Amino acid sequence: MESEKDSETSTPRSFTGQSISAEEMLKSQTVGLVHLSDFRKRRAEVLEQTSREAHDKSLGRLASGNSRSATPSAGDVTDGSSTPRSDAPPKKKKKKAFTKSKLSFGDDPEDTGEESAATPRDSSISRSGSKTPNEESATSAARRMKANPNAPPPPKAMTKAAMEAEAQARDTLRKEFLSMQEAVKNTEIVIPFVFFDGTTIPAGSVKVKKGDPVWLFLDRCRKVGAELGVGGANGASKARKDTRREWARVSVDDLMLVKGDVIVPHHYEFYYFIANRVSSFSKAGGLLFDYSDKPSETSSDDPSQRPNDDQLEGADKDSSETKVVDRRWYEKNKHIYPASLWNEYEPGKEFEEKMTSTRRDASGNTFFF
């Protein structure tokens, strides 16, 4: 009687557990507000799933009962969760066609069951079977990395002694350069010039040093004009004595040095234009002051061994390129040719552009319109 009671109570418990699980599945899938169509669809899916599970369980019982009497065949079902197999022979897997990748790291084929042909790199590695992986990585890295021939040399380890030696070498070179520069500045040159007040008046030449400023050259030109009694257009009707007095009263600030079409300021030294090799910006080309920037071998402190003025550098230059002009005349006639083309020198690219932007014809002559 006790066993019958247990069997009676065990049966409904199993059914109630199954119905509760179906309800719980339905509740878990329909949380919140759900459309009626969605609710019906999910309820049908849950009921179908529960009926399929019950059917699978019943098939599993039958299969287990049959297995007592006979061994199931390959096509029979042995597990309740698996589907029955058909008697047809198993299908073979399709082999995927191996396509060579364009990338270097994508050459390995997929699992196709066949070995692909070895690449040249693999064959070379197989030939040298004695190499270890570390040696192979080192050789491959050496092939990829090559020394740059244009790279600067590696820096040296600077010790205190090396730094002191380098500082001494720099100081020695600085002193040598300053001594050479001083020797160049003390070298005497000759600058032929003319006076210009609308007409060219020959004057001669003046001897200066390369390190002298422009105002010193103009002062000596003023003395030359006083000695020669040059009056030009303004002093043509005056006596020679009055012309000398006029030049004696002229200040250096009232004179201008015009080299080609460039007005050279008073405070510049001739060495500045010689060392920097400033262009003349004329149609003939060349440098503004074409003199050597190296010390002369003929220069000496002994007056008896000094060369004559005709032997000095610059004695054969064209005097018409160097003009000494009265500033008062320039202010009155700076809108008239050739004073309209003169520009005061300024260091920099803007001045070069200003001088090179002057329109000229094929022969190099300037347009005035």
C-alpha cells in the first residue's frame, strides 16, 4: 500500500513540475506589456518545445528497451537528445579551394586536409636545418636593417679633457680668424671715383683701407674736390678760389656715395661688402666692391716696401661706377633719371627684390614708364 501511495504521489509531481517549467518559460519570455500576437506566438513555441521534449523522452525509453535485446545499428538513435540518423553513407566534406593571399603573413592555407606547396622561404629554411630559431631571426633582421650611408657619425664620449681640448682649439681658430680679418682690414686699396651733379666730372682716386668706413672715403673725396677746385654746374661761373672754399665748407653729411644704382650709407665699412660679397644689382652684374677678402702678401709696415698707388688693388677699376654726389642736388633731382633709379642699401631679401624688380629691355636698359 505504501508503494502504491508513493507511485500515486510521484506521478502528479512530475507532471506539475513540467507544467510549472513551461509556465516559467512563458513568463520569462513575456515580461511587461506584450502584443497579443507576440504572446500567442511565444506560447505556441513554448508548448511545442515541451511536447518535443516529452516526445524525445518517450523515444529514449524505447531505445533503451531495445538496447537490452540487441545492439543498435549505426543509423539507430542512442541518445534522447540526438536525432535519428539515416542509412545513407556519410557525406564527405567539401575541400575549400586554396587561394594564395597577397599578404606576406596570409600564405598559410586553411584546414583543407592537404599539404600546400612549400614556399621558397620554407625551402631555404628546410635546407639550412642546422640553424636555430634565434639565428634565423637574427639573419632576417640583418637583411631588413641596413646601415644608412648618409647618417652622421655617432657622437663621441665627451670627457673633461676632451672638452677642454675642444675649447682650446676653438679659441685658437677664433684668434687666427680675428688676426686674418684684421690683416684684411688693414690692406690698402684704391677706389677711383667721379663727381656727379647731372654731369660726370672726373676726379681721380682715393686710397683707403678695406676696414675704413664710407664717411672717411667721402671726407677724402671732399679734400680732393677742394684741391682740384671742382665746381661742376653750380660753380662753373665762379672762380677757382671760390670753388675751393665751397668744397672746404661742405660737410661729409652733405655727400653721398653711389655705387652703380646703390646708395651706400655712411656707417658701413668697405669690408662688410667685400666679406659678404654683396651684388651690384646692375646690368653688368658683379659685386658692389669687387676686392679680395684675403690678406695681401705685398702689405708691410715698412713704408719703403709699400707698393705705389698704381700697384694697389682697385687701381684699374672703372671710375664712372663710383659717384660722389651732393645730397642737396639729389633731393632736388631724385625724380629725374638717373637719380630716380638709386636706392639706399638695406640688408635683406626685400632690398634684393626691389633692385631686381626694375623693368629692363633685352639690352639691359631700364624702362622709365
